[in-house]
Amino acid sequence: MIRIGPAGIPLSCKERTNIDGIIYTRCLGLSAMEIRFARGFISNEEAKEIKRVAKKCDIAIYVHAPYYINLAGDKRNVKMSREKIEKSLYLAHLMGARIMTTHLGFYGNLSKKETMKRIVKNLRAIRDRVKKRGIEVPIGLETMGKKEVFGSLEEIIEVCKRVRGTVPVIDIGHIHARCNGCLKEKEDFQKIFDALKDLNLNHYLIHLTGVKYDSSGELYHVPIKKGDIPVIKLMECILENDYDVTIISESPVVEHDAVYAQILLDRAMEMMK
Ligand SMILES: [Zn+2]
């Protein structure tokens, strides 16, 4: 199955609550939504209400932790990051979310190896703590777009191998920016899925947006049509392999590009007939 939906409340949704966002997403013919904590965490009651409404509307819920996370930093950084991730996981659990996505941290002055070591250790600790509370929502680890930030595809795969309860979040815009625009052909997308083979995933969470970049990696997100990622080829790759995926649009024109992605998917499907 392929689900597509917006990151956060759709921009054109007049009421600015998550619940209205879910209902509106349904009206657009989309089938997933990512709940973000841009303006702070939501209440437990709201989380439970989200679960109820999302189920009724058949919208698959995903969660994104607050952006500023550093599990490779000093004690204070790690403590703050740990609290944010655990709180996000708890709310994701109440919402019946499928995956809780998070960033991991920065290299700073550390070697890549040391950064990896710290992140793995701290993630394991988080997983163990939430597991004791009965929270089993998988922790989604996002591939990152800036080269000074931990999170190349290879690094994310390695962490997923070493920490049980984690899954990769394939951020297509970030991968494209980090490799200087390497995603050109269907085979380039196939390489991403092939690299993930060892993880034996039966579902892939994908973040999608157009992106501007330079040699340091990502500069900013742009609408899909303003970027140079051939999204139709991604769709062909997904359809050919019959992958079970959820695509979350992180484009600046959030729901417009979610609907556009749906159109490209339908077009790819037509072409394959
Ligand atoms: Zn993210």
C-alpha cells in the first residue's frame, strides 16, 4: 500500500488544530499525516483524540520530534534531547502513531566514529527506558541533508542495525542534497532501497520535498517542481517493486505537493499498464 500525506497541519486548512488537519487531509484524498511539535508538545487528551479521529478518517499518523536534538553532545544536550525524544514517543504511543521520527545530532569536534558510538549508546538507553513503560513505537532515524550533521544513509543504516526498535526515515531531499544532486534515474532510487535490504523492512517511511543545495549539502526546501528531483522515477521504482511506503510531504507547499506526489504516482501507474 502507498500512503501520502502532509507534514503538519495543511497550510490551506483554516482551523489550525491537528484534529482539523486530519479531517482536511482526508478531504484532500490523502491518507497519512505527520504530527509535528513546532509550537511545543500537545496534551495527552489531544493525543488520544487524534488517535480516535485518525482511525475514523483512515489517516495513518506519524510523529516528528522537535528538531533540535543532539545525542552526541555534552551531558546537558543529551539530557534535553533524551527528554524531548521520550516525550515525543509517549505522545506517539497515545496517538497510535506508526513511527516517531527524530534527528540524531552533530559531529561537532568529534570524529564520525565517536559520534556514532555516543548516538548508539544514548539511543539504546532511550529505547530501554520507554520499553519499560510499555511504549513500542519504532524510533525513525532521519537521513540528514547537511554534511556537518550526523545522518548519511550509511550512518542511519548502521545505527538501525545496532539499535533494536529503530527504523530508517528516507528523506529523499536530504539524500539528494548531501550527494550533490545524485538522484537522477530510477536506478539511483533503487540503490537507496537496495542499501536498506539488510534491515529486512516491510514498510518504508519517506520524506519528500524539492531542495536547493550546494557543496555543503542542503540549503533549503523548495516545492517539488522548483527542485531537480525526478519524483516520477521514485514512483516508478516504488511501483515496480511493489514496496509498502508512506510518503510525507515536507515541501514548503505542503499539501499541494502531497497531492502532486499522488498525481505523479497515478501517472506512473498509468504508464506501467
Ligand atoms: Zn526531520
